Amino acid sequence: MTDRSDMTPHKSKVNSSSDDSKSTFSNSASTPRNLDQDTMPAIDVRSIEKSYGEIQAVKGISFQVATGEVFAFLGPNGAGKTTTIRMLCTLTKPTGGSATVGGFDVVKQPTAVRRRIGLVFQEPTLDQQLTAEENLRFHAVLYRIPHEEVETRIDRVLRLVDLQDRRKDLVSTFSGGMARRLEIARGMLHTPAVLFLDEPTIGLDPQTRALMWQDVLRLRNEEGVTVFLTTHYMDEAEYADRIAIIDNGSIVALDIPDNLKKTVGSDTVELTTSNNGLAASNLEAKGFKVKTSEDNIVVFAENGEKQVTSIIETAEVPIQSVRVHRPNLDDVFLHFTGRQIREGHNERSFPMHFRGFGRR
Ligand SMILES: Nc1ncnc2c1ncn2[C@@H]1O[C@H](COP(=O)(O)OP(=O)(O)OP(=O)(O)O)[C@@H](O)[C@H]1O
Ligand SMILES: [Mg+2]
């Protein structure tokens, strides 16, 4: 028997009033561009909680994700990322609060939610002994994709992740990155409105992570899907429309990447000169904020790159080196949590050559 309550979306609207006293961020700064008063959010989470006995995995978090947004959940091991995804995908029942996905309540209308979502688990789940196509066909049967649509959808999703040529190959012959991209294709096969990706890039080399992000942005741009993904890689989170930083079961910051970076201060221009003392006093005389150390001087400047010429001219001494530092998400994470996301973990080699691929 069909449960009618599972077919009618909950009538919550973006920015409708919420007495969520735990939320520490203003809507104005963190509202994505295509969100307005009358648009129902793709994901609406209100004070959701999950405890396992004594362990409070998720401590009453609230956020909304707009339709067509790429939303990243950034946090260290054990922060509560997978637990949140599992609650939103109806696999784990919250112990408090509520959430809707596509307008449907994850506890009261799980069937409707499941019809509208695609999920790529943190752990790989492909059948290694089947080909790419066979894995997709199996999924098509599970999701009851109409027979006449299956072929077109398989072609489409394989193209989205650029794996058309490997269609007939066994998954056991795939690289880790190819397998992960096939999982994303599979998650898209039944045209979900919202795609959940739990650590889609974990363990992949920087080149493959870049390709993965191209896929994600292409899905968003061409299929209009809303993407909720988790990661602990700072550099790649920047490509999301918005980022929530989660630590110890709580969201400690949520905003667009640029605003998050602004919270940790302005750019700095580091100079080494033939006479640091004189350079510093010349700069201070012209109103620059300067910190002098034994080896160099640091000038605090909005849009540091654009001000380099004027800083050098104002210093009026020979310059030996110049370095502009722009606050990055490492600084943001440190600022909000008091520690590095991964001590000693080098994330710097991620290629940025596909900047501009997305909408931004
Ligand atoms: N089924 C469970 N039973 C008991 N505790 C659990 C269970 N699932 C998760 N936890 C605990 O909840 C907390 C959050 O775990 P979760 O898997 O959500 O973290 P995560 O952010 O996804 O971490 P990772 O980056 O390592 O995947 C952890 O302390 C974890 O041990
Ligand atoms: Mg996890």
C-alpha cells in the first residue's frame, strides 16, 4: 500500500524562521546566490542529532543547501560527516532534530527521500567481478529505471565521468580513481535530485582528485543536481559553492570560501629589503600596517597582489624578495578549531589548472 504521507513534500521554505539558537552564522553571509524566499531548499537540516550511547556523533546541527548548489562538509576524522550523510540518506535515524531532502522528511518519508537521492559511500561498493556496464545495469534494475531509458542513461552517466571507453572492462582492472568515478556515475544513473558523496576523493592522487572535481562540477552544471559532499582536503573544498566546517559533531563555520578566508584576516606581503627598518617606517608613514621582524617586514594589505607595486615603491629601498600570502582554508580551519586538520599532511600539490571550470 502506498503511504500518501510519503508523497507530499514538507512545506518548509528557505530562511523560514527557525529558533535554532545553536546556529552561529548569519543567513545573509551564507545564503547562496540562487536561493530566495520562495525556493524550497534541496536539503534542510534543523538541529539534527545522533548519539551512540555516550558518543554524541552529531550535536544538533542546522543548515540548508539550495537546489543546484555544491555544498562541502569539511572536517577531520570522526567529526560526524558520515553520520550526517547517513541520517540525510535515511540509513541512520537521528536521535533528535529533523531534516528534509527534496522537501521530504528523512524519518517520516524515507521512501520518497530515497527516490530522489544518489549516494556514493565512503567505502567502495562496486562489484569488482562485473564490468562497468554490468554494475550500472544492476543498479538500473534495483532502482527500477524503465527499460527503454536504461541505455540512454548508461551512455549519459559514463560520458559525464569520461569512462565511455571502459564500459566493457571489468572493474577489477580499473584504477582507484576510475572506480570512484564509476561509482559517481552509478549514483547519477537514476537521475537523483540530490547526490551525496562521502569522501569521493579520499586516497586519490592530486590529478585524479582534480578530474573528480571536474565531474562533480559538470554534474551540477549539466544535470542541475545538488551535490552534498564530504572531504578533509582543504584545497579542494574551495571549489564548493559553500563549505561547512564540522568538528566534533558541531558546525563551527559555514560560508562561501572567500568569506571564510576573510574571517582569518587580510593578505600579507612579506618583503626582505636592504634596510628593513627604513622600509617599514616609510610604509608606516604612508598608512600601511606593518610588522617588522629580524629577517623581513610583513605588510597587511587587502588584495595584496594588486598592492605589491605600490608597497615596493613606498618602501623606497632595494628589495631582495617579495612574497604574497593569501589566507587559505588551512588558516580558516586553524582559526575555528585551534588546530591543523591533519598535522603534517601536505595538501599543497593539488593542481589548480581547472579553476574556472565551474559556475563561479
Ligand atoms: N555505528 C556507530 N556506533 C558507535 N559509534 C559510531 C558509529 N558510527 C560512528 N560512530 C562515532 O561517531 C563519531 C563520528 O563518526 P563519523 O563516521 O560520522 O565521522 P567522519 O567525520 O565521517 O570521520 P571520517 O573522516 O573518519 O570518515 C565517531 O566518534 C565515531 O566513532
Ligand atoms: Mg566518514
